Amino acid sequence: MIDISSFRYLILLLLVGSLTPLISTQASYEPAVLFQNAQNFIKGKQYENAINELNMILENDPTNIDALNEKGSIRLIQGKYVKSLQNFEKSLEIDPKNVSSLVGFATSLYYLDRYDDALDIFDSILNSDVRNIDALIGSGNILIKKQQYDDALLFFNIALEQNSQYIPGLIAKANALSSINQNNDAIIFFDNVLQIDSDNIMALDGKGQVYLELEEYGLSRSAFTDVLEIDPNDIGALLGMAQLYYLEGKNIKSEQLFDKVLYMDPDNVDALLGKANTLRNIGSLDDSLKYYDEALEVDPDNLEAANGKDSILNSEVNNSLDLILIVTIIGSITSVFSFIVMMIKIKENASLKNKVIIADEQIEELVDKFMKNSQKFKK
């Protein structure tokens, strides 16, 4: 028989046992623990798992700036620039002066081709901190787009003087060198990054793009394949492989990869343009026009989309004019159509060739005479 004290002790053990999972669960959902979990997933390139951890933080605290910024940074790595912009925008609504949010927001604008807006933000950061390494690199990237290569390299060199192993700086300088066709030097810088981080996706993507420009398709494919082994959904590598297939004339494979990117990121301008170009290549002009229009909705100043759209519209106008001309010509020769058919049939009919031998030149002469007689008859 259990005495009272033993019974109380048993009840206490049962209560402690039932509370332990609850305490453990509450501890695992602490923001600091979730954030550290996200960091570990990022190091392992498990980006969607990291996003899940950050989302759990934001479900309980939608104003957590660190979680929003980290989520935005992941979306930048994944090439989902509209989503990254949205996350950094939310951060800035909470704290308009947060430097990390400003850098991320400006970087997102840069990748969305809004260079002037991005440069304004980077300038504002440098006005407060002239040696801000991320703002220096961001400004340099924009200067490359504006074809001010010497100034861009100066910005990158200043940034790398602060930290010669800073990966974003090394990647930026590699991209700058590639832009001025110093491709061998660019590959050296990408390789320097890969010595520090052998699985660095941006460096592998960069090498793939350089080899693509050099028409070294085998090396390009190898680099993009390495990326996709690390992250099968990396947008940069998927776009690179899609472009590679497009250049090789493999339109079906190219279109499939562009579709995959658009499924993950419907506003990706490069994918919209790639899809439009592929459809145009196979003659689906109406569908191609639709994708050029979608690209212009996302980026109204996109020159490639505007030129592609104009080219299709001009082609359709020319085709319409050609059709009108053909109809007009057909109408003018209807009266001699029967005669021409008869002469062609005579020429093609083997059984009559021995009886009626008329050469091509003779047929033309007969047609000319018939046309002249028809005109006299009309008069």
C-alpha cells in the first residue's frame, strides 16, 4: 500500500514529466535559438530550412529586424530579388536608419536594375561612414553598370584594403574585371573566393557566366552543375544553364529551366526575357510578346524587353503589308490564272511533253503576250 508521502512524490514526478516536453518546446522556440539554427542552416547552404527558422521568429515577432534582414540576405543569395526587397523594406519601416537594412535594400534595387535609386542609398550610407565596406562595394557595382570601370575598381580596392579576404569584395572585383574583358584575371579572383569557401555559389555562378561569355560551354556547364549540386534551386545557375541551352539551340530544355525559375520567382526579369527570347526563337510570337510585356511591367526601362517587343510588332506589320501586297497581286493576275495553270500543267505532264514542247522561256513569252492582250482588251 502506497503511503501519502509516496503518493505525493509520484504525482510530482508525473507533473514534472508532463511539463518537460513543454519546457523543451518553449526553449526551442526562443528567438535566439531559432536565429542560431538559421545561421547554422545558412552555413550548410540549407537556405529554405533557414527561412523556416526565421519565419517562426517572425510569426511571434513580426518586427524582429535581425530576422527580416537575415531573410532578405538569403533571398539575395537565392536570386529572389523582389522578395529580398520586400524583407528589407519591412525592416526600414521599423527602423529607417538601420544600416544593414539600407545596404540590403540598395543591393536589392541594384539587382532589379534600379541603379540610380540604389546609388542614392549607398551615397547616404557613405556620407555617414565613408569606409562602410558594403556601401563601397555596392557603389562600385553600380559604377560598373554605368561603365565607369576605373572608378568602380577604385572602390573595390579601397574595400579590399580593409579586408583582403572579404568575399563580397573579391566577387565584385572579379565581376568588374569580367566587364572589361579581363576574363583570366576575373577567374583568378573567383578561384581566390573558392579557396576560402569551396562551395561559394556566387563565385561558381560568376565563373559559369565568364566561361559562357568566352563560349567555353563545357567549363560553363561544369560550374553551373557544381552550383546545382549544392542548391538545385539556385536561380543564377538555373538561368545560366537555360542560357547555355538557348545558345546551343536546345529550346525545349531552355524553356523548361526558365519556367522553373519563374515558378519560384514570377517577377524575375532575366527569366521573363529568356522565356520571351526562346518563344520568339521557335516562332511563338504572340506568347513571346506576352513575356516581353511582363518584363516591362516589372522593369519599365528594360531596353532588351522594349527592343524585343518592337521587333515583333514591326515584323507583324511587315507581314501584314506583305499579305496585302500578295492579295493585290493575286487580284491583278486572276484573269490569267487559268492560262498559267494550263501552261504549267502542260510542262509537268509527262504524257504531253512529246506532243507539246514548250521551254520555260517560251512560257514566259506567252504569259507576257497574254498579259498585254488582256490590258488591250480592258482598254
